[in-house]
Amino acid sequence: MIINTNTSAAKASRLLAESSQKLGESLARLSSGSKIVNASDDAAGLAQVLKLDAQLRRTHAARANVGNATSLSQTQDGFLQKVQNALDRMSELTVLSQDVTKSTTDRSNYSVEFTQLQNYISDIGSKNFNGVTLFASSGLAVTIDSDASKFTMNAVDMTSATTATGLADIYNSSTSAITTTTSAASALSNVQTAIQNLADMRAKVGANIQRLNLTDQAVHILNENLSAANSRIKDVDVANESTAYARANILVQSGTAMLTQANVLPQSALRLIG
């Protein structure tokens, strides 16, 4: 029987320290909801988590960009619908102005409305979205993923004489007046061309919106899968960790009790001395 060196107490103390450390780790995981509380918990996993978190942030930003581009395209289409209404009325006015029973005064009255519709269409051509021109001569490049890849939307230009001849002619009141039957016939030709160009523009905008919607869905799916992969690495399984916590808690309590008993053992030597 040894008094100076209590090996049983030393071993019990070591095991109690290990159990206490495991209990503390379980507490930290359960309270934080993460398996990786310290870098030493999973060094390689932490490196993956850092990269996945950064990619997730970028894909969220890309999805926001796609959503904003969709809003811009929908705004374009909204304005183009109004242009369509204006052109429909203008085409009606050009035909009414060619009625042989109409007087010069009647045609002049038609021309007043026609001119106002011209101005209305001209105003729409200069609209912008958060400072960005809606109807520019070149398409906007939209970021679509975490690597900042881009695709260029179809341009919708309402003022260029090369891409929208009919609409450009509509702006020019000197060539689109309807004060005479001859000028009304010429204006009708311009309006018909403008309607065709407008149809092409709306088709381009529709294609842009369709592409953006599909891109948004793809980015959303990517976000889901990145989040799932990230979760498997860093998120704690509460059921499993609760079991580990209960085990460590029992070991700490039993280890504390056994250390107490181990410290009492040397006192038995007193019986031999006595």
C-alpha cells in the first residue's frame, strides 16, 4: 500500500479531465449549432466551409442581380405595352384622317392628338431604371453566377434610326403629319413599320425575361445544393450530439465520484499503522 503516490487518483483525474473536455465540446456544439466551434475541431472541414460560405454569398448576390435585371426587363415591357396602345390609336387616326368626308379642320384636330401621341412615345424612349437607360442601343450584361459569368440581354432601342426606323420616323412630326390625306397615308406607312418594330422589341424583351427566369431558377437550385453541402460539414446533428453530451455528463459525474474514492484509498494505511 502506497501513500506518497496515488496512481489511482492520478488516472481518475486524467479520465475526469478528458470527460470534462468532451462535455464542454458538446455544450459548445449544442449551444452554437455548429460542429466546428474551433479551427482544431475539423481543420479541413473549416477550409471547405469558408469557401462554401463565400460562394453562397456570391450566388445570393448573383441572384439579386438577376432579379433586378428581370425587374428592368419587365419595366421595359410595361412601357412598350403603352407604346403599343399609342401606336394602335395613331394608326386609327391616320385612317380616319383619310376619310374624304373630313374637312381640313377635322384633320387638324386628329393631328393634334396624333402629335401628342408622338410626344408620348418620344418621352418613353428616354426613360431610365435607377439611372440606367431602359432603351439603349446595346444590351446590358447580367451577372448570373458566383464566378461573375455574364450574358448580354437583347438590346431594345427605340430611338436609333438603324434598329427602329419606324419609331424614329414617328418622332419626326414633319414626316408624320396627318393634316392631309396624302400625309396621313405616309404616316400610316410609318406607323405600320413602327408596329412591326415594336413587335420585334417585345419579342426580344420576352426572350430576355424568359432567360432571366430560367437563370434565377438555376441559381436558386445551386444555392440549395451549396447550402446542403455546407450544412453537412458544419451543422451539428442535435440528436447525436445530445447523446454524446449525456454520455460525457454521466462520465464526468461518475469520474468525480471515483476520484473522490481514489483520494480516500491512502487513508486505509492509517489502519495498518494504528
